[in-house]
Amino acid sequence: MRLVIIGAGLVGLAALSVTPISASAQQPTVQRKVLLTQDLPIAGHQIVMAAVEIPAGGREGRHTHPGALVVYIQEGVLTFDYEGKPTTTYKAGESF
């Protein structure tokens, strides 16, 4: 099984660490595809929509985004660690 995430971000700051539920001995490659980049009417701001595919057993390590982040789980299951909050699991069809 693979995990497919569709997300959109706006300039700002957010930290994120995601791990699919399945585990694997080898670290599979995470694939990203930018679907849309659009300038906003606010000077110096833009929105970027991207599809991120994390194969079963894959992991996105802790990282930050220069903006707010909206995520929709298209397929699979995602475990999300956000600093200072309890670990949360999301499944296909859910958003955060």
C-alpha cells in the first residue's frame, strides 16, 4: 500500500513529521509533484499545491514549511507528529 497526500501551503511557518503506518527494512523514495503554484494578491505570497506519494514503509522526516499547510489524505494511512501535540493518525478521505 502507498500513501498519497494532496497538500496546499501558504507562506508562513509550520513543522511536520509524517510516517505511514506500514514498515519496511529499506527506506523507499518519497515522490513529490507540484500541481499548482499561484501568486496571491498579498505581495510576496503564493500558494503551492503538491501531491506527495510516500510508499509503504516510507517516511518524511521532521521538516518545516514556510507557511500554513492543508493536507488531504487521498490514499493510505498517515501518522502525523506535530511538536507539542499528540501523535495523530489520518486515513484516506481525511484532512488536516
